[in-house]
Amino acid sequence: MRLMGLDVGSRTVGIAVSDLLGWTAQGVEIIRINEDQADFGLDRLAELVDQYQVEKFVVGLPKNMDNSLGERAEKSQAYGKMVTDFFELPVDFIDERLTTVQAERMLIEEADISRQKRHKVIDELAAVMILQSYLDRASYQAKNN
């Protein structure tokens, strides 16, 4: 089963997909969106869903540090519902606190990528981290049940 990870922001959606075995996540691209104009990139997302034969989505849920849901988390949930309705595929949410911070740190410390280049790939890397976290958790649960 191939899964697609989404890092949803107000202007971009980072996209990652799993391999067919569900072991690893790979970055695909960043879709430009505009929440204010109700442009959610669903046409491009549909192309990617078809291309990768996606069967399930994993959407990052940016919870507050106290585990509560703020405005951004509510918008991510709304995007997830929109995706479920549009594609008629299941959506799981996973806590994504600090994934963008971790992604930026990786790009700075490990890859020494410039700020301009980081801006172009950070949401995609965050989507990879969201999806990989989900895959790792599912693998762990399967081994321990």
C-alpha cells in the first residue's frame, strides 16, 4: 500500500510518498496553494495520487506544545477532510510538532544549504519526516502486537 504524506501550510503543501512496502518515505514536490482564494492544489494532488497509486494519506497535525489544537491544526484537519471527500481515501493525522524546525536544522547543519534553497525544499522535507514517522510507528506497532 502506497501512502502520501502531506505537510499543509497556508501557501504550500509538502508532498512525500512511501515505497510500495511502506518502509521509507521520499520527497516528491511542493504544491503552491492559496487558502485565502480557496486554491488548495487538489488538481495537482490528483495527478500525484494517480501517478503514485496512493491508497491513504497521512497529514501532519501541528499541535501546540501543550498538545492543544490551534488555528493551523484546525486548518490541517479541514484540509484532511477535503482530501478525504475529494479522493474517497482514508486520512490519518500525526503529530508534527517541530518537524519544520527539525527539517531546517538538518538542512543547515548537515547539508549546509543556503537560506534561499532551504525555503524551496523545507516543506517537502517536513512531509518526508511526517510520513517516515508514521511508517516507523506502524512498523513498531506491527512488531509488538
